[in-house]
Amino acid sequence: MRATKVVGLLATALLTTVVTACADPVEIAAIDTPVDLATLDVGNYPTQPREVGTVSNQDQARFVEAERLGDFVPTPADIDPRFVHTNPSIASVFLDARAALGKIMAVDRFTEVAPDFIGGFVSSAQTKPTNMGIDMVNAVMIFPDAQKAATAATELEKVDFGYAPNNQPIEIPGYPAATAHWQPDQQSIGSWFATGHLVIYTWVYDYLMTWLEKVDKQALLDLTRKSLDTIVPAVAKFTPTPSTDLMSLQRDRDGMLGRTAPRPREDSWINPPGVYTGRTARHFVSDPVDTAKMIDDHGIDLYANDGAEVYRARDIAGAQGVRDELGGVTRKFTASAAPKNLPSAQCKEYIGRQQRIAIRFYCAVSYDRYAAYVWSNQLLDAQQRISAQYALLVNAA
């Protein structure tokens, strides 16, 4: 079951059996149950798709470029299967280094020493939750050209190196061009490596080893190298947009953002609205491993995140499967009432240990190839949001 993002924010369709003349079932085909949209309680939420065109300002262009990069950045679980816990309250798409890196590195001089920074994408995870295992953070940053990326990597390492008096330089095996440091009295390492237009910052911190006052230098080096071995060839497939063309970037992809509910002003948010390939969704959830299985099982090829999450599956049955996973109950969730006149939607209430900081209610629905997921601290609001999102999907068809 795919984990729900609960920190920091965030039609049971008829099945028809196709049979042969001999009554042997050969295929199960899902269909959507007709719903009268006029009977739905959508509150004040919009139900018509939006036309989302080109970016309207430079910052928006930089965000979209960073989102494009995100499709090529591996998760820590891709690097090492131990990293199965993520924290969706950490920004993945960033222009301001404080939003994504401020807790793990010196960012007070970031703008000064990296003035040409365009945008970045962060991938982070832990081997155990609540700071009981190893943390890994990989931030990939875009610069206008290779020379500016190389200069930024060198200068950012100098700033980061000076942050702690006990930092010592260290060389990453296989990456002599990387500039890195570690702390001999802590299980911690930081590395900067420029590759093409990109700079990769890798940070590893082992809370348990540090608490036990043990240090394993080789383990730090091995994990850092393993991380770079995975990320460098992956991001090499990313084609940066020339700086002169950033303002021509399209915000949407295949109409995904247009059919995703816009974010209400009162909602808090960490990442900007965006559209990604299906597997990139793993960066935005608390359980990337189960999410990867959901993506593969149902053929999810695109994912949008704004006032809702919308997934595009391979077919109607795939979308219904995504709905069932997103809206299904677990030991942390109990079922809640479906919205009025939309019995196919599935709603649930969070009853886990993080109730003080978690969003309380979640609802999921599907239509055609699309599954949508919304959240709110009020059940009626969540029901209205999913009803409006359902109508939006229908109207966008």
C-alpha cells in the first residue's frame, strides 16, 4: 500500500466480463460508472480544466527547468535499497537553497558564490525514520554552462568546508575532480561534483553511528561513490534548456496540470505546481518503494502535483487500481464517508501517531486513465475537493 504524505502539509466502477461463445472469460474490462456532475457538491472549487501555457516570469521558468531535471534524478532507494523512508516536507524543487539545503549545509553565501544558479532538484531519504539511521541527500543544481558549474562546485565546497572547524578534505574514489570533506569525529561526509552544466551535492549522515561515537570512513566513501555512480549517468540524459530559451518553456505536459485542481491560496505548499514522469512521483511521497510498485503495476506514465495529485495510468483499470491504492485503508487510516452522489470515490481518515502534524482526511477517485488524490483537515472539504476534481477530469476528457 502506497504511503500517504502526512507530514508538513500534505466510482467503484462496474466490471464487465467479456466471454467467448463458450462462456470462457478472456478479458476483464473496466468501465466508468456514469455520474451526474450537476448533483455533486463541489463547494467553491473549479470544475473546468485550465489552459496552462508558457512560463510568465523568470522564476517560474527556473522552477520548470528544475522540474524537468527531476525526471532524471534517482531516488536514494535507486542507489541503495536501504533508503526506504522519505520526508515529503523537504523541498524537492528549489530556487532558494535555504528551502532545500539550509538544514544540512552553509547557505548564507550561496547566492554570492553561485550567482549563476538556475534551479535545483533534491532527492533525500533515510534508512530509518525519525533520525535513527542514515540520511542521504543528493541535490542536483543547474548552471548555464560547464565552466560555471565547475566554479560553483569549488566555491560552494569552500563555504561548506568552513562551516565546521573539524572538517577535513577527503577524496572520493573514482571521482578525483570532486571536492569533499568529512568530520573524523562524526559519521558524516559532504561532496561537490560538477558534471557538464550540473553540480551534484551529496551529503551522508549516520545518526546512529554518530550517537555511538563510532566512525567508519570507508563506509562513507563507499556510499558516496555508489551515489555518484548512480546519479552521474542518470542526469547525463538531461538536456539543459539554453538560458536564452528559458522563457519559452511550457508549464504543462499533455494537459496534466490543466486537469489538476489548482492549489487554494490557504493551503501551505513546499514544491511548486509541476508535471513529471510517473516514476518521479517517488520523490514526493513518504514510501518510495511501495509507490514504485504502484507505478509499475498500473503503468503510470505521468504525475501532476498542484491542489491535488493526478496520475495517468495505462488504462481505465489501471487508474481504478491507483484509486484503490491511494484511497485504501491501512492500520494508519480508517474509512470515511464518500462524497454525496460520488460513491466511487474513496475517503479515509488518518489515525496514526502523527495526528498533531498530519493532514486528517484524504480522498481518491478515478476517471478514464486518470486517478486523483486530495487532502484536507475537514471531511466535507475533502469530499468537495475530490468531487470537483472528478468533475474536472470528466470535463477535460
